[in-house]
Amino acid sequence: MFNVTTKSMQWGEETLTLETGKVARQADGSVVATLGETSVMANVTYAKEPKPGQDFFPLTVHYNEKYYAAGKIPGGFFKREARPTEKETLTSRLIDRPIRPLFAPGFKNEVLVMCTVLSHDLVNDPDVVAMIAASAALTLSGAPFMGPIAGCRVGYSGGEYVLNPDVEDMQDLRSNPDQRLDLVVAGTKNAVMMVESEAYELTEEEMLGAVNFAHEQIKPVIDLIVSLAEDAAKEPFDFSPPDYATLYDKVKSLGEDKMRAAFAIRDKQERTTAIAEARDAVKAGLSEEELEDANLGSAFKKLESTILRGDVVKNGNRIDGRNLDTVRDIVAETGMLPRTHGSALFTRGETQGLVITTLGTGEDEQIIDALHGNFRSNFLLHYNFPPYSVGEVGRVGPPGRREIGHGKLAWRALQAVLPAPTDFPYTIRLVSEITESNGSSSMATVCGASLSMMDAGVPLKSAVAGVAMGLILEDDGEYAVLTDILGDEDHLGDMDFKVAGTEDGITSLQMDIKVAGITAEIMEKALAQAKAGRMHILGEMNKAISGAGEFSVHAPRIETMQIPTDKIREVIGSGGKVIREIVETSGAKVDINDEGIVKIASANGEAIQKAYDMIHSTVAEPEEGQVYKGKVVKIVDFGAFVNFFGKRDGLVHVSQIENRRLNHPSDVLQEGQDVWVKLLGFDDRGKVRLAMKMVDQETGKEKTSEDAAE
């Protein structure tokens, strides 16, 4: 019934197995990849005909995590997996980016890749396994895919690169100084296709070494996929790239001069308008049949690409007249908004980001429900890219894959410079509103976020800047690396290479390419050129702010205190009664974790102090010989009971009230009266003994022997 093919190999410390032929047999390609006890099923289907008039490649990748894979039941009312999590969205992008450039040019049939996590051993991250499974399924499917690719994760600890470190090792790198890198690399056997990383100020040499290490580690996996394909691949799909040479020649003859003149305009909006007018002029000279040709869009793109790329490689001329390694003009401003905790406006050429910082308490931390368990994050970054930022109209809705991906890239870039939660016990939320865009708004977000947090008084280790690099790679091997690319250079170029970091090193690296891979030589040049660009941007940022700004009067103040873990129950009280009373009485927010760390937050310093005193009196023990302020709670014939230390009461014997004989304590005391008492000690039964007569009831100071004599 089944025609199963299985291939296995030892990969690092685990066994990697690829299997096909048992499940999802109606899909064009189906592979279950298993690393350790983490299994991911990838299924590929593709349309056998393109949709009429379609001028783009409709590839869709879905990565889905099923809670049953880790023996969990989803939360929420419906107890069912709902909208994609951030991890699922980011992993879908992670798989899409290296495989998209490897489909045959001109292939516009719809392709669907679905990766489902079936089992998770909580050790091996399923994202890399899913990438391998997707590549294998595409290779078996018969689709015109010029792979296979493979991917792996690399850590960097103790000066050594680590292949596929455990999930736990990659969790919250900010609090793990021994682990300095979380890098995912994908590529073919000959070249690297995609890089994604979170780093902790690694040098360019260390990052390049990590990428090269990863590339060597994925080569045996590619051989394994090829071996599987040799036994189980379907017949290649009969596809020939469309021949539109005649149409292109006509488009070129009609529009080359106009298009060159349009690309010579430096202002983006004017250039966009001129390009649209050049297109309209070309269309006016085409026949009705040529206008309906599905390859007309490709012909226009080829003409635009030829004009832009040829000028850059041959003459070093860019659209806006810059040199290859020049960064556009930068204006950085802070303190833009009066009521926010921190704000910055970062403008680089025609790209602009308004980044706002909000400081919150432990209650504001994000609780993340992941397959490997729940965890909390006190650093959030949300990126918004509205249509007006590029002068367009369009649908406005929830964040898409692009917004989530760009926001996560900036989030990774800033991790290395954040203060430890113990030093700065705030939840930090950044929102980047992209108000203009013409080239790398994610890197503008990094720069603006760094400035905004400094404006909010966040004690960052240092400033972080980011720059986007581009590449023009010609068929003859000639190439040009571009610093701070424009939108058109990204669209018509071969690489989007984003590097963020401090003066001391790289904190994030992301690379996507549109060709069949780039060499180590090109990557080394791009890293060196990016470093020079980053240093220039940091210099411009330093003009806007130096060090941390003043802490906003509108931001909450947070004080921390440590209490014994065996006292946590007393502070919380039965059903939360005690902590609710502390919050209601003081007006401050109080948060206690399992380690006994208490965070007290309020914009009012008196409220914080009041809550602090209440908690301290609850968990501390009174000291013999000390003077305390208390309240008379009950009067009896032989004395008065005084509440003097939190909930603790003690007896002031009638003989210890005043230096004279009293008929009854009520002669001088009444219930509810505030008094000063000295703790004399504890009797044999542990009862508290207090005295009033040796304390000045006006000042609360203990009387001297002379005072007592009087």
C-alpha cells in the first residue's frame, strides 16, 4: 500500500531522518523530517497552469505549530489553535525567503508549501527542521525548483561555534552572557541564500565565521535530500520560460530614453510619476495584442532593471547621484512628543520613523505561550507601515507578515544593549510609526528606537544603528555593493543585506538575495562597507543625544525589594487579601515573583514608600530595643494592646505606660490613639512586651536618664 523511502544521517549530536511515501500521498511532494524527536511534515502542491494575466510568482508558505506536538492543549475559550503566532509568522518568512529565488525565472504558477509541527522534543527547534522538510518536499515535487537548500542554527559560546544549540540555550539570550549568538543560515551547496540573527556585539570576522561554519554544516543535509530525490522524486514539470524577447525589444525601443530620464530624477515621488508616464508612453505605442501579453510587466521590469543596474556597475552612478558607499543625509531629533515617556524622529533621506517609548510595570509584560512552555517578555517592539508612508492608498488592518518581520529584526538588534531587568525593572514598549519610506525602514526603526529609549531615560549600554546594503551582480561576475539602498535599488537589485550594531560589534544581521547565492568574498565586502556606514550613522545620532535623557515625569517609578521566599505567602495573604490592602491603601502597584523580588510602581514617590513600609513590616521581624509608632487597639484592666509592627500587637503593661501609678490605663489612653512604644522583648511564651514611659510621646525619641529623672 505504501511506497516508503527513508534516508538518515548523523547531524551534530542528533539523527536527521527524511521520510516520504506514507502520508499525504496526493500532495505533489510530501516529506516528514525528524531531528531527535522533533518532527515536521512538509507538503507541497502547485498549480499546473498560471492564472491568466498574472505577472508575479504566487508562492505561499505556511508554518503551523500544533500544541499536541508538545503534549499541550491550547489556551483560550475555544481550546483550538487560532491565528498564527509571531513564531509561526516569522518561521513562514524564514522558509519563504531562501526558496523563493530558486524557482525557475518566469514560473508564475501558484505554489503552496505547508509545514506542520507533529512532534517537539523541547530540545531541537522545529523551524530549521521545517525548512529542511520544505526543501525536500519541493525537490521531490517535480516543480521547477533549482534547489535543494538546507538550513541550520548556530550559537557562539566560549569562542566556539555550536551547531543547532538546544531551544533552552537560545531562550532569552540577554540573560545568558555565555551564549552570544542565535544565527539561522540557509543556502544551496554552493552559496548562502539567507541569514537571520540576533547577536551580542560580535565582530565582522566572528559573524562571517559563523555564516561560513553554518554553510559547511548544511552541505551534508543537501546531499541527503539529493539522495532521497534520486529514489523518490517525481518527473520534472514540463516548464519552459516564456520567450518575450520580441516584446522586450519593442518596449526598449519605445521607452529606453524616457525611462533613463525618469531614473535620473532624484526625488522619489517625482521619479515614480515620471516612470509611470514613461510606461504610459510605451503602452501607447503597443498593439492591443501586445498590451494583453502576460509578459508585459516582466518586459518593463527588465528594462528598468537594465537601466539601473548597468549604470551602477559600469559607472558607479546611483539613482540619487550618491557614491556606492555614501549614506543619505540624516536628521535625528528627540523629545518630539510632550506626554510620552520617550520619543525620537529619525530621518534618513526619504525614509523616516517616529519611534515612541512607553515604560510600564511587571503587569505590562507580555506572556508568550509557546510549544516549549510559557515565558514572559519585558521588551516589546511594534512596527507599523501605513500606506501613506509611500504615498499610496490601501487597506489598513492588523499587522501583516512584513510588519511582524521588520519589527522582530529591530527587536533583535536592540537586545544586546538593554539593561538587565534587575537594574531597570521596567517593561519597555517601543512603537515605530513609519511616516516615510524609500529604503530600509527597519533600520530606521533601529536608529529611532535607540534614540527614543535614551530620551526616555533607559540606561542603554550604547547606541545602536542599522544600515541596509544592496548588491548588483552581473552575469560576467562583476558586482557593486551599495550602502544605504533606496527602494528601487532593493526592488531591482540582487540583495538586501541589513546590519545593525554598536561601535563595538554587530547585534543583528539579516540577508536575503534574489540570485542563486553569493560568495564569501561579496559578503566580506558587504560587512566591511556596512561597518563604515554604521559608524557614520552612529556619529550623526550622537549629535542628537548623548547618554540617557531625563526620566519622564509621566512614567511610573519602580522600586524593588527582596523578601524571603517563605514570606511571600504572608505578603499575598489568603486569597490575595493582604496585597490588595497594600495596593488600595498605598495607591501603588505591587508585583511579586517566585524568587521573592517585589516591584513597587507608582508615579507618586510617597505611594511607593508607603507600600514599601507596609511590605517591610509584614515580612520583617521587630528588633528588641527599637522604638516604633503604634496604635492602641484594645484597653484592658492590666494594660493596653498596641498594634506597632504591621499586623503585630504587643502589650504595654499598666506599669509601663507612665512614670506614675495609674488607677486604670484608660486614664491616659483610648482606643485608636497613636503612641510611641519601645520593644522590651518577649516573655517565656513569646508574647511581646512593650513600654511607653521611656519614650517621648511628642517626638518618638527614647528618653535619656536625665529625662526619666525629671
